[in-house]
Amino acid sequence: MLIRDFAHKYNVSLDDIYVVLQEKGIKANSQYELPENIIEFLKKKLRLDVEEVQAPQVKIKPGVVVPAKEMILGDLADLMGCKASDVIVYFLKKGIVANKNKLLSVPQVVDVSESFGAQIDRDVQELIDRVELLEKSKNAQDLRLPIVVVMGHVDHGKTSFLDYIRKTKVAQKEAGGITQHLGAYQVPTSHGDIVFLDTPGHEAFSMMRERGALVADIIVLMVAADDGVMPQTKEVVKLAQSLDIPLIVAMNKADKASQAQFDEVKRQLADLDVLADDWGGSTPFLPISAKMGTGIDTLLEIVALQAEMMDLKTNTSVFAQGYILESKLEKGGPTIKEKKT
């Protein structure tokens, strides 16, 4: 059973499933095939095999009509005229941890609304419009820019690499020179414009890296040649393999690394099923120096060539769809969603 099918069958959000799977050391996406033992584990962990939760005895506004769309838990409670705590308790009885700022999926909104006695507004025309939009989107005719996510272990040169390309200095703007946020930049190069996404390398920011990878067409894996494969390097490899995203390996610090160190990086990654093209594999490995700029132009050429082979297209005649990669809650104000791509 696919994760998305499991979520639909048991009325659980994908985010809740991902959190539970991460506790077990499993990184997955909606297309991940769940083995039987993991299905049982999820059902037990999320308390999906418990008896049906009884409808709460909560008074709501008469004649409330709730739109069948994603909604913040607190907003849904306000719309129905009940306390957010009533909805939170309802979820807790189902084994789902929630707070007033939790984004509820459409199945969750429908479940809560019907359980509390509200009506659901299923706008048929809206559904038809969505289907037509998806069909139009499939007829992509316009070339689009490749989205390249730069990933790797902390301090392996990801931000310095983008620094060199953009000819600016952002590496010193965050505490300790460590990237703590997702940053997207459209970079003009002699090979055409490329959208680069910088991701944090520190282990504390694994969820941010995953969100970055979700929008990637290509992943540039930055590995410091004098340091070799590290924990976050392995994490990126697993992420790329699970999402079937092509990798380009940039072996950084070519200004001071030896050929033996480059070969060691190739050997370590070969153990993770990432085989260099000059070793009979299909993954480009390039020595670069983010500090000196050595090899970066060649890397950009490889990225542009890979993007051309992928034939990335979109349809500019329909409404745009995108991803929210990062958001924050301003005290005393609404949730502010930052546009990153």
C-alpha cells in the first residue's frame, strides 16, 4: 500500500505519517510502498486500530457550512463556533497530536465537520475547475528553468558555492556562517538562468532539507574532499534515491585536496550505490573549489546539459501552482508564508 493510499484510507495526514516513520529511521514520500510490518506499526502508533471515536457532545453554530478544503484547526473551530480545544481533544482521542495552528487536510476537515454536526460545502464546480486545470497543466509546452538544490553536510561549502556564482557574500549573515533557512536564488549564467536552492546542512534541519528536495529537478551534492562522506551526505543520497532525483556530485576544496582524496570520496559514495561516470556509473563527479571558483563553470555546464536532457516544461496559460517551503508565525499576527520559488 502506498503512503498516500494509507493516509486516505485511515484519514491521517501525510505529515503525521512522515513524523512517525522518521522515528523509525524511515524517510519516505507519498509514493513510498509500505510493507505489512510498517503498516501494522503505523496503525498501532497512530492508534488506528482503536474503536471508532464517538461524536463529541459539543454545541456549534446552527446551519454552519464548512468548505471542503485545507484549513487551520483554529480557523475551523472559529467557523463552527466551538473551542479549538474541543477539536484538539477529538484528534487526541484518535491518537493524533494537534494544536490550534495545525493545517488540517481535506479529509480531516470533512471528518471533524461531520462529527461535530456541520454541513460540508462540496462545490462540484470547483472540483470540475480543478480537474480541467490539471488536464491543461499536462499539456506543457513552455520550457521552464531548472530548479537545482544544493545539499550536503554542514560546512562542506554549499553556501560558499552559491556565493561565488552570485558574486555576493551571504555566508556570514547567519549565526556561525551556518545556513538556518531555505534560500532560493535565480542565477543568470552563461548557460542560461538556473534557480538554485540553498539548504541547511546541520543535522537539526533535516525537515528543511526534505522540503527543499521536494521541489528539486536536480540535486548538487556538495562533498568536501578533505572530509569525505558524512552523516548528512548519506541522508541526501537516500533522499535523492527515494525521490528519484538525479545527482551531480561536486567534490569541493579542489584547491587543496589530493587525487587520492577525490578517489576516496568516489569509493565512499560507490558504497551507497552512487557510482561515478568515470567508474562506469551514470553520476557526474566534478572537482571544484567554491573558494577559488575552479571547476564551477564546468559544473554549471553539466547542470544545464542535464536540465536540457530532462526537457523541463510547464504551461504558462494556466494558474500557477507552487510549494511553500518555509513559514513562520509572527506573535500577535497571522501566519506569514514566505515565497521561495
